[in-house]
Amino acid sequence: MDKIKIGIPRALFYYYYIDIWRPFFEELNCEIVESPETNKQILDYGIKYSNDEMCFAFKIYIGHIFYLLDKCDYLLIPRIDNYGIKNQTCTNFLSVYDIINNIFNKPTLNYNIDLRKRKNELKGFMKIGKALNKSKRNIKRAYKIAKIKYHKKLKKEILINYSKLSSSKIKVLIVSYPYNIYDNYLGMPIIKCLEKYNVDMIYADKFDASVTRKLAKKLSKNLYWKFSKELIGAIKLIEGQINGIIFISSFPCGPDSLVNELVMRKIKVPHLNLIIDDVEALIGIETRIESFIDILKQNE
């Protein structure tokens, strides 16, 4: 019997949860079909099926969905609302399931994380496991194994991130959501550009989130976006150990337009704010990065 094919778009949620999803579905004997790295064709698909108000990252996500339509049995599209009353996610994370189902006609697997309504991650994974006709015992086992592998990898990434702080090179903190910075089309060209200047990049998302969320209060006591708090808290965590900060956003991100502006007014570290859109996104950015690195070198 052929394995059930689960389509996972390489965008948005992917960069937060793939290290849980992949081992979970593998343990349940499902075949995972991941879309490729973002390319021009995928971006064109996304622009075609999205509207102007959607951020660049969301347009990319829709392009990945389109790519997977004829390549899987189910699309995995979760709904991540909140992790508690003061840990809300972006509206895209809670609306994407409905948006995709209104645009495309394709069977989906979905689960809902809404801690205010006692809908946690385990319950969500139990739901999709049952939808695949897997036993309760096997679903719990698969989830447990997936979480162990996830935490093991995350711990290693955090240690690598910390190790860079002892480098003698210029150290730049990258403050950006994972789905921006690690996307092949959106953020990776910026990383490759920075690599040419022989600097060490420390990533704000590669620290203990429970620690950085608390430290975020030093920059804003009222901020309630979970992922934004985890990023800006990293600034306070390694304050004094970095030479500069680069903020990277996809236009027109609502949370970033507020949070990054608020943070930049409060910090004293040299910083650069890069906003990427779908119109010749990288024009002029390399020149700005070069100038920024020159400033950091002069400040050493």
C-alpha cells in the first residue's frame, strides 16, 4: 500500500515547526513532500493568487501551496492563534487556513493551537494523527519522539549561536522571523552578502525563547506578539557583546512596522533596517550593507 503523501510548504510555519513535523509523520509511516527552496516561479505563483495587502512572506507561502497541489494527498496547514493571552501570533498564522481553503480546492490536514481555549500542540497532533487513521498510542509515541529530536537539534543550534559571541570578528545580530531570514529568495541573499564581509552573524531566533520573551519586557512591557518578543529579547540578552544589529522584514508586515520602530528608538547599538518587497527586492541593499559594515569597522 502506498504511503499517504503529506505536502508541507517551505514557508511561514515551516521554519518554526518542520523539525517536529518531519519526524512525527515519518514515525507514522507517511511520506513527506516538501516544496523546494523559494524561486522566481514559486514567487510568481504566490503573487498571482494573493492580494496586494498580504506581506511578501505570505505571498511566498501561497506560491509554495500552489506548487504542492498536484504532488500530495493532503496539505498540512495549521492554525496557530496563540500560546496564551500575552503570546499572540500574527494574524496570518490564524487566518491562513481559511484563506488557503478559499483559494484552492485541496484536502488539508489542520490543527489549532489556542491556549486560551485549551487547545495545545499535543491535542493538535492527536487530531491530525486520527485524521490519518493512526492509533492513539502510535500518535502519542510519534509526537514524543518528534519533540525529543526537535529539542536536541534546537539545543545544538543555541550552543553554536552562543559560541559566535567569543569571536574576534565583527558580530552582527540578525533580528528577523525565521521564515524571512532562512528563505532562499527573501533573506538568504542578504546573508550571503554579509558573508563576503567576513562577519559573524548571530541569529535572534536561535536562543532560549523562554528567556528572550522575558527580556523583551525591558524594551516593551505591553508587547503581546510571541515571536516578536522572542526576537527583541535577544537584543537585551547579548547587549554589549555585538557590534551591530540588522533588522529584516517583509513588506508590509504589521507587527514589524510597529515593533522594529519601537526598538530602534530605544537601542544605542548601530543598526540597519532592511524591508524586502516583491518589486526588485534586493536593489540597493548590498550598498547599504557595505556602508553599514564600514561604520561598524570604524567603531571598533
